[in-house]
Amino acid sequence: MLFCDEYLMPKTLDEAFAAMESHRGRYKLVAGATDIYPWAREGRAGDVEIPVLIDIAGIPELNDKKIDDKRTRFGAAMPIQRFLDDPQLARALPCMPRCAVWFADDQLRESATIGGNIVNASPAGDGIPPLVAHKAEVELASRSNGRISKRRLPLDLFITGPGRSEMAEGEILTAIECESLPGYGGSFEKVGHRRSLVISLVCLATLVKLDASGKRFEDVRLAIGGIGPVPLRLAEVEKFLLSGPLDEGRLEQAAEMPVHLVQSRTRQEYRREVVRGFVMRGLVNAVRRAGGHAVLTPELEASYA
């Protein structure tokens, strides 16, 4: 069982930093708190006590959003559910709604936050590959001598390993900013050990834009999680897809390319098969959503629907 002596809910960043400073060494930050019980029991037996839980999900600054056709910025306490029910977010971030629908269930999505998903730095974190594909940056805040300062870091550099990140002691993840990609086709593929509330063994985010002819890629982005210690952009696959016409043969070649990247300690052969199938399905579905029906045969679409 998990115990805490105090549960604090600051209303501003200054209040949050004041609570952190007054309870230094005794607190844990939460924003949604949906992972706190799994964290508490992981590798432990018996009861776990955290003297002070500081819940920062109610800070207005951490719930703001600003969206245009070039950039999207949203607070780290944004609930995962917003990527499903907010039309502006869905238009700007085309694969995030498909990621969110896989994320736990309706009740958890209203509490779980995108910042919490990022800070956990899980190799299986669902929200991370789509944001890596959008070239996301994280904003981190700290306070010194009563003054709040902020720094920014690319998301793919922020996460350094399973459960590890570049977040310094006393910092708060405040916001995520990334490229808006309206008009792109998006896809998110995921598989796990069970049919519901799935923890990813492999997850893949795909974003594509077609040129005016609809027969070549103008831009293509693939980011994968669950096959190694950190999520990866499949840069070589992207380069290959951009180098020639969009056809079934090129998609099949692309699907073979990242198979060797599987580094996970368990179920490697299974993961390799999943990677091959996910790249193919992700590309087919993203191309279809980008308007590329003319280059996809009905049989190919049906195979990867």
C-alpha cells in the first residue's frame, strides 16, 4: 500500500517551487498520478511511504495551449483525452488522436497527462514517439533566488534511457512545443501482452505528406518505441522512402530496414516481426489518410486496414 502524510495542490509555479523547497528530499511530483501505484510497487514488497505528494496538474500555466499551422504548444498537464476530443490538437498533431485512443481507458485518459508520460521516460511510453516525429521540444522550469528560469531541450535528447532523463533536481516539466503538421496523414500502431489497458511491446508513429502528384513522399516521419532503451526516429527508412516513387515494392523494402534495430532483452524475434508489419501498416494507413488512394491497391489497403 502507498501512504503519504501530505497531499499538496499548488495553484502557481511559485507555490509549487516553494513546496518543493520546503520539503526537499521528502516529496514526489505528480500530475495525474495514474502511474504512482505502479511506481510504488515496482521492485518493492510491503508498504511504501512518500511523505509529501505535490500535485501540479491544477496549475493553469501547465494546461495552456497555443496552436497555429506552424507550431503547437501545450502545457505538460494536458490530459491525454484532449488529444482525442480537441479538434485543434487533432488537426495539428495527426497521429496523436490515434495514439490517445490506445492509451488506457476513458477514465484514465482524463487524469493521465502528457507530461507525466514523458517524465516517466518509459521505453514503452505511448505519447513519446508521436511527439518525437513532430520534432518536439520540452520546456523545463527551475527557481533560484526567487526567480523562475526556463530552458528547452529536444525531446529525443531529453530521454536518455529507461526511466532516465535530463531533468535536473528541482526542475518541473512545464510545456511541450512541436511542429504543427495539418494535412499530413497520421498513424499509430501498438501491440502489447493483452487486449485492453495495453503496455506497449512495440509502438510506431507515422506521419506522411504527399507531393502534388500524390505518387511520391514530400515528407515522411517514423518514430518507434519499445524496441530499445529510448524511442528512435527511423531516419534511414525516411531517407529511403523520400528517394523514389511511392509504390508497394518500396514500402515493403522500407518495412525490412529497421528490423535489426530491435535491442530489447526479451521476445526479440517477435518484436522483429512486429516492427516489419507495423512499418508497412503504418505507412499504408498514413498514405491513405494523406489522400494517396491512387497508389494503393485495394488488396494492399485491405491487408493493412
